[in-house]
Amino acid sequence: MNSFQLDARLADDSIFITTLPLCQIRLINDRRWPWLILVPMVQDAVEIHDLTEAEQSQIATETSHIAAALKAHTNCTKINTGALGNIVRQLHIHVIARNEGDPNWPGPAWGYGERVEYRESELAGIVKTIQKALAGSAELSD
């Protein structure tokens, strides 16, 4: 895993939160939705089937725990989870907290409207809040 390079577009569109055994967890810089991505630190991974069976199990576990922590923290109506990769080919999984009445509900968050970036003054607090929510998940703290 030491040759891992994060795609520049993912780096530009997101803020680092933490690292799990397989994935970097990043916050998409769009305040319209609580939106995390998991990026497996595996060079040249484009599709889930590019991962080993052990990595596939690990990414499923990490995605499930991130989704549960995000749902518990935001008390959202629905969690949207997906790996599209049509624009950014590097494998990454989106986990988005959605609520009735949020922008484009019940349609997808992907490609909807113009991104509303977090204010610089908000970022440190939001990152800490998400880190604390994730640390509260026993499965992610081990």
C-alpha cells in the first residue's frame, strides 16, 4: 500500500478526516449534505473487484461502519452509498446522509446544482465532529 497516490480531483474536492485499516476517510467539501468518501489505499484500484478478497471484506466493513456512524450522528432519513467512478476512476465509495427536503430530495446528490463549500471557519469544527463520531464507533476504534 505504500505506493498509494490520491487522485488530485479527490484531494481538491475533499478534506482528510482519518485513516482506517484500508481506507482514507474524507469529507466532500459541499455543505449541502454530510458526505463522506472512503478511498482504499490500494494503488490502481478502479473497481471493487480489483481488490483482494480480504480487501473487499474490509471495505464492506469500513463502509458499513462509516454509514452507521454517519446515520447515528446526523439522524438522517436515509444513507446513500455508491461507487460510480465515471469521472474519477480511482476507487472511492460515497456515503451521503440524506433527509427529506434536502437539495434535490429524493433525487441523487451527484451532479446536482453548484457545490457550496464549507467556510474556512467551519472546517476545523466539522472535521473534529466527524472524527469524534467515527471514534465513537467501537468497530472503527479497534
